[in-house]
Amino acid sequence: MQIRNIFVLLAVLSGFFPASPAAALIRGYVSNNNQAVTQLEQGNYLAAIELLKKSLAAVPYDSVVQKNLLSAYQAAGQAFLQQKHYPQLSELMVEAQQFDDTQREFWSLRGYALLRMKKYYEAETELQEARGMGDPDARILYLLGELFYATDRLYEALDVLENALLCDPNNHAASALLEKVRRELAVEQGMDKEYGGHFVISFDGEQNDDLGRDVLDVLNEAYNWIGSQLDHYPEERVTVILYSRQQFSDLTDSPEWAGGLYDGKIRLPIGGISTVDVAVQSLLYHEYMHVVLRDIAGRNLPYWLNEGLAKLAEDHVAPQSLETLSRAREQQQLFRLAALEKSFSRFRGRQVALAYQQSYAVVRYLIDTYGWQHIRELVSALGTGASIGQAIEKSLGVYGLTYQTFEVNWRESG
């Protein structure tokens, strides 16, 4: 759709108004409005908004400029949404609400942005406001379902997702999440919960009354150590669920060799344990590293970096075995890093061990050679949407490194 079909151009006959301050003011606001339409045609939404704000300051009650500014905020919001620029979207919608707080879209867009930023309390305020501004809306109800699910409020998630499907029976995302909530409720509704600091633990309390507290102690240690290395401490409380191996397999569809999973919640197949031994401590550090990395960079992490840092966190608890890596190096059977950028779930047997050990060794080399500061810069660059090649050049370019030369250097270091 052409911008000129949405936004209204204004026309002024040059000789119609006499030379006067009022006439100059009118010509100015008309010029700003028409320049704004041109900027919008070119996708320069923020520039257009600034021009329209100037026009509106000159003629506060002009319906044409008001309509154009409203549409400009909506267009800019959708653009930021598509680009996944969530902080900018959140800030822009605050400004849009100040212009017109009756627009449901402004509230729902800001709620969506805050949800993606994991600012759950603020997101709920925005989405609940949007929810009350008209008839039930399946998309808003689904977003609330996501929020309640992420914050371990499964019964509330169940309610809003069922209502979302009443509004839109073909909402496949709501249907899939509702089914997931129902499966998890069937397993977790009888579990005990332990709250402490930055975590909430769900577990079978009949096995060990002290288990939740012991797990919390280890996770709080991980919170402090990993936070100090990456200089990042997630604000939202993290949900941790301890399953039996069969429950874990049924609910996560993880490969049989998986020792845990982080999908927004830490899920561990260690239900029924009597003590939190070194192996369990290592597993908790591993999964919490994934929490912090996801909080910084989202899903834009190559697996070798994600899993390598998680194995490094394990190394803080217990030394890592590199036997499989040593054998593969001798036999010249190492993976290329490009082959380790995607999920390891496709690997089996010795390949799994090699993928994890090689990832650990690469990250260990990174830290031993360049230090944690450059790891922080690397992960932060990935958080801006950079590719791994771009992120390495940004964080390690001072050493003249590219992704390719970094890999060569690591191979030669062994």
C-alpha cells in the first residue's frame, strides 16, 4: 500500500495567504507535514514523526496532522517489531501512548517488546491494559499465555490460552502452547516448590525435603560466579524443574544423552536424587550459563560458543575430560567450527563427546589467550544480531583476527 493512500498531504496556494507570521506558520506546518509523508515513503519513520510533532505543535488541533502522526507511530512500531528492535519499540510506544493512550495497538506492541526483553512485570501491565480495551483479542491473550508460562504460572496460562482459542480456533501457536502447558501441569502440579533469591525450584519433595534448598544454594553460587565473569545478572527469577528421566524424556523430546535443557526454564532429569553431588553441581552451573547467555544474546549464539561456555562453567566445579578430543586431534578428525554452529542433537555416540569437548577447548583457548573481557564483547556483539564472524572481528579485530584465522590459530595451538 502506498504511503500517500494512508497519510494525508496538505496543499497551500502560495498567493492565498498574505505575508504575515500566521501565514508563515501555516506554510511551515504544511511543509513539515508533506516532508513527513515523503520521509514515510522512504521508510524514515522517526524523521517523519519528528516533522509531524513540529506540525502539531504549530496547530495542536489539526485533524489531518493528528491522523498522520497516529499512523506514523503505528508504521514505525510495526517496522521496529519486524526488525526485532525491542528496546526502541518499547521507548517509541511510550511516546505514542502520550500522544494517544486510547490506541490498543500502542499498549500491545509495548507489551510484546517488554515480553521479548524478559521484563515480565512491565509486560503484564501493558498487555493487561490492552486486554481491557476492547473485545477479547486472541493475539493479546496468547502473549499473556507466553508471559504466564515463562513466569511459571501455568494455571493462568491455561486460562488465557483456552480463551485465545475461543476467539481464534485456528491460532496454532496458542494451541501448541496450550498442549505444552497441559502436559507440564499433569507432571508438575504435585511437585513441591522452593523459592530463594533468583530461582524457584520444582521437585518431588517426597524423595528429599532438603533437595530444593540444596539446589538453590548451588544455583545462587553459579549466579554470582557466572555473573562476575560475564558481568551480567538476569533480573527475572529463573524456573528450575527436576524431573525423573522418563518425565524429562516425555516432556522435552531431548536426545537420550541430554543431561539437561534450557528452553526458558532449566529442566533437569535428576528427580529422585538424594544429594547434590559434584555431577549435579556441574550440571546446574552448565544450565545456568545457558540462562545468562540467552539473556544477553538471545538465540543468536553458535552452539560451539554456547556449549563451550557451559562446559567452562562445569569446569569451575570439576575438571573436564578431553580424552575424545585428544584422540580426534591425533587422528585429524576434528570438526570444523562451521559444523558446530548448529544443534548437537544430530550427533550420536563419540561425535557428541567430541562436539562438547572441542567446543570447551575452543572457548578455553579464547579465554586463556584473550581474557573474559573479549568474551563479554563477543557475546554482546552477538546480542546485537551480528554474525559470529562479525562478532569476532568486532571483539578480537584489534588482534587482526577473523573467524577463519581464529580457527587456524586454535588448531595450531594444540
